[in-house]
Amino acid sequence: MTDREPLAVSLYFWLQALASVAVSLVLVFLFLGRLTNLADGASFLIEAPSETGGATGAGVTKDEVRELLLDALADLAANLQKN
């Protein structure tokens, strides 16, 4: 038995404990995300149309955007209730 063996065993157990804590934290954050409906895939990004491409015109009003989002959320809720 050399002097390095206890250090290697101790290092192994510390790394194992660190990995266990990391997995536990990931599971806790995933649970909290599901609990608060902030799970991955539930967020979206709205970008302004580019000058070079896309539809031409005056743009969309806030009310139109609100209606589109409400329709999309209603469809999502209906699909979730079916499953």
C-alpha cells in the first residue's frame, strides 16, 4: 500500500458525492420547472420582422398579437387536456 492509495480512494468518493449532488440539483430544478409551468419548450421568442424579408405592410398591432397568442395558448391547452 502506497501513500497515494488513500488519496485516490478519497478523491473517488468526493467526485462521486459531487456527481450525486449535481444530479440531485438537476432533478430539483426540473421538478420546480414543471411545477411552475416554466419547463423547457414552453417559452417562445417574438422577433421584429427584418427589413430585407418577410411580409410587407404596416405590421401587426398589439391586439392582433394578443389574439394570436391567446389562440395558440388555447390550442395548446386543448391538446394537453386531450393527452
